[in-house]
Amino acid sequence: MTNQRVDLMPSGTGPVDWLERLRRYALLVRLNRPIGILLLLWPTLWALWIAGDGMPAWNIVLIFIAGVALMRSAGCAINDYADRDFDRHVARTQARPIASGLVTPTEALGVFLVLSLIAASLLVFLNWPTRLMSLVALLLTAVYPFMKRYTHLPQIVLGAAFGWAVPMAFMALNEAVPMVAWLLFCSALIWALIYDTQYAMVDRDDDLKIGVKSSAILFGRHDRLIIALLQVIMIMLLLFVGDLVGRGHYYNLGVMAGVALFAYQQWLIRRREPKACFQAFLNNNQFGMVVFIGLVVDYLAAA
């Protein structure tokens, strides 16, 4: 998820050693651009801390962190496989490994399967209900990249995929998924619609040319207003969640810091310039972080 071209070696026709092949696979799964891992990680950490009442079991935390990194990486591989016929026509994605010939579509599918299996192996350390819930996460990850062919709101599927770790965290720690977990899941889904619309604004002109659907195209000239409304709804959900679980001033301060960041994002996208829209997208990492810091400090202060 980046608007920067990556300098790649030409694919050539000769054999490739294993170090170079691994380097190409690392580019395929965006290990050089970890923003996607972070955007998936923050709601997971919010859920783990709330489900664990400020003291989640560290083995569960580490399992979820590893699972987030693996499944986001797997998602990148299947995304590039799905977009292999589109990426070469979009300036931002022409250098991706499949589009540039560094990785074959078959290899990308293999990387997706291997990473998914490794992620699945982590489930042996979790309870059975959480294992069953993980099947939904795998399905959403595999289906999302193809949604842009059929709907202008593929971000809803992305949000569900990124947010599904929230109810899984509650199930893993408490063997139950209360209402607060679903409210937090909804906030994660809305957040994905916010930042992925900002991301889609970067590619809107190219997407219109090649026939790819996106929320940025659907929202049109109302994109900033709709993003603002979604930001307001998300903030209200986060405050409501905090109230339900008895969080105090430090948590609310973290959310208010998030409000300031949302306002900054609106300023960045005011002219809809691709570079500024991408900066707004990246800024969501800071949003997730300040909410998490406020949550952790609030639990520590109440201990």
C-alpha cells in the first residue's frame, strides 16, 4: 500500500538464487511497507486490552500480533494475484512484483497458501471457538481483492477482514463475544472505509480509465463530506465503547487526539491531490496509535 515506485531488478530469463527469490517475495507481501500491518494491528490491540481488562495474556497478544503480520502479508499476495491484469495500467502499481515480471501469478498463490497455513498453525494455541472464527477471516482475506470488480464498496469487505480480529480477540480471552466487541468491530470496519477511501482517491483517475470500482469513485465530489461523516461516527463509537467498559479521562484524551488527526486528514485531502491523499491515508497509523496509548495509560492509571 504505497504510492512510491520500488526499484526492482529486471526479471530476466535466467535462474534466480534463493536470496533474490526471497527478496522478491518480501516485496510481494509489502514487508518494506508495513503500514497495512499497523492498520490491522491497532484495532486488534484495542480489542485485546479491553477484553483482557488492561492485562491481556501475553502469549495471546503475541499470537495475535504474529497472526496479523502473516494474514496481512497473505492478503497482499492474493491481492496482487487478483490485480495482476490491472496493476500494469496504474502508475502507482506498475512496479509490483507480478506486474513487473519478478514473481509469477502461480508463485503469488503459493506464497498466499504458505502464509495462510503458517497463520493457521498458530490456532493450535487458541480455543476451538476462536479457531472456527478464523475461517471467516481467511474467507474475507481471499475474497476482498476480487470485490472491486463487482462493487464500489470493496472497503466494507476489507474492513470486515481487518476488523475480524476484534471478536476473535474477545473469544480467545473470554470465550464470548459481547456487544462491546461488535461495536469495536463496527468502528474498525468504518475506519477501513475512511482510510481506504483516502487511499482510493490516489488512484481514482487510473481506476476510472481501467474500469476498477472504488468508494472514491462512488462518492465523487462528496468524498470529503462522507469521509468526515464516517470519522464522526467512528469517534462516537469509540467514546461509547469506552463508556461501556468504564474507561476514563486518559482514554478520552487519546480519542480526542484522534479527532485532531482526523481534522488534519481533512486538511490534507482538501484539494484531492494524490500525494496529499496518500499522506492522509498514512496518518491513520498515528490515529490508531494515539487511541491505543490512551487506552493503555487509562488502564494503568486505574490499576
